[in-house]
Amino acid sequence: MNKFRTIPIKVENAIILNNTTAPSPKINTPKSYKGQIPFGYDFIDNELKENPQEQEIINLIIQLKSQGFSLREIANELNKKLIPTKNNGIWQANTIRKILQREKEKIAG
């Protein structure tokens, strides 16, 4: 018998079984939304709803673009103003492009 064993085998097996078969709880993960929730929206009551604060930032992005700012310049401006992204990261031109494309599609229909 192993004198270093401190957990009885039955208890150890139950712990292992529980840790490997029980589904792990998912914290703050929407039940039916696949992928990242888009900037400007929150997932509430199983549907996407506009986030008013993020919608204001989208309006600023659209305004800057209409003033002739490039995607990179818009990203730099948002970073300079310490405006956070959805995941509290830094703004990238590609993120700005996606937001503008989504807004264009929303207007089109």
C-alpha cells in the first residue's frame, strides 16, 4: 500500500469523474449567439440589442469617415481618446472597416 496516498481511491475517482464528465460552467457566454458580439450591440434576453454608448462611438466613426479620415486615422483618434473596444483592446483599421461595413449593410436593408 502506498503510504503517501492522502485521498482514498473512491473519492479520487469520484473527483476525476466529476471533473471530466460534468459540463464546465460558462460565465457570461450567450446561449445562442455564435461568435463575438459586434461592437455597438449587447446580447440581452437571447437577442442583439443596440448599446447606446457604443452606438455613439459608431456615430463618431461615421462622422470622422465623412470628414475624410482614413481607417487608420480613425483608429488612431479613438485610441488617442482612450475609447475602449468591445474587448478593451486597441482600435485597428480593420475593426473600423468592419463597423462601417456593418452600418452600410444595416442602412441598405
